[in-house]
Amino acid sequence: MFKKLQNIFFNRKLVKSRRNTTRPEIRLMPFSEAQYIGLIAGNSLLGKDIEALKSILQLFDEQGKTYFLIALGNEKRFPEFLLSVPHILITKKDLLYGGVPSAKVMKKLKTHNFDMLIDMNRSLNQTALFIEATATSTLRIGKADVEREPFVDLMIEWRDTDNALQFLENIIFYLSMLTKKSN
């Protein structure tokens, strides 16, 4: 019963927020064209897979990408090296009932207009889904999953043997197959 109430609240809040979101035209683009990338990272990436996260950020730096980290986690377990990275940390105190981010957090996120928003969560996270659905990102990318389908524009398979870096490399591989749109 409690979970059902959470889902009702989440869906109602999501529908209301999506109505208030103006989103640029959805378009696929080669990875080389993306300049500003949003990266949603949950507890698993900030904890167990921290080396993959370091490699991902290093890859973005090498490619000359500007990025912003949307961290979903705990202040006490937030890695120190990420303090120098542009980020927002969303903790439990920043969430409303059902995992919906507060209006204050959403206002901060609305100031960012990402070329790509990449959800690096292996398991389903309602807070990440809400951010994806309401973000002003041109392209939203996430793990292939039926429940994520309405919230992302491009879904990439994430095998059990892959770590987060391999998942990102798959994203880059598929997006690099695209050609630049000619005028």
C-alpha cells in the first residue's frame, strides 16, 4: 500500500513538472558534437565503481567536454576528489515524498541545458527518472529497461559483466556511428 501511494505521488508530480518543462527538440547527435554533458550518478557509482567514475571524468577531460555531475547519495560518503568537479549533491533531505527532488533542487537543475544527459544508474532510481523526465536536455540516455522507456530518448544495453566505464564506451561507440546533420 505504501509503495502504491509513493507511485501515485511520484506520477502526479511528474506529470505536473513535465507540463512545465520546455524541452529542445529531441535529436540524436554524434558524441563529438556534444559540448555540455550531464551525468547522473547514484550510490553504486559513487561507492563501488569510483574508479570507473574517475576514468569517465578523465575521458571527458581528454575529449574537451564540459560536464556537470548530478550525484544522488550521502554527504558522508561523497568522494573528496569530486569536490573540485562541477556538481550538485542530492541527498535524502533534498527529496520529497516518493523520491521527487525538492523545488529548490529542480530550480538549480533547470539552469543547466545539457546536450546530453546520461543516467549512469544500473538499477532503477525514481529520483533519476524524475530528473531525466524534466531536464532540458537535447538527448537523454540510459540503460535499456522497459520502465525507463518514457523517460529516455536512447537506451543502451548494460550487461551484468560491464562496469560504468564500459557502459559509457558503448554509448560513445553507438553515438559515433551517427553522422553530422547536413544543412
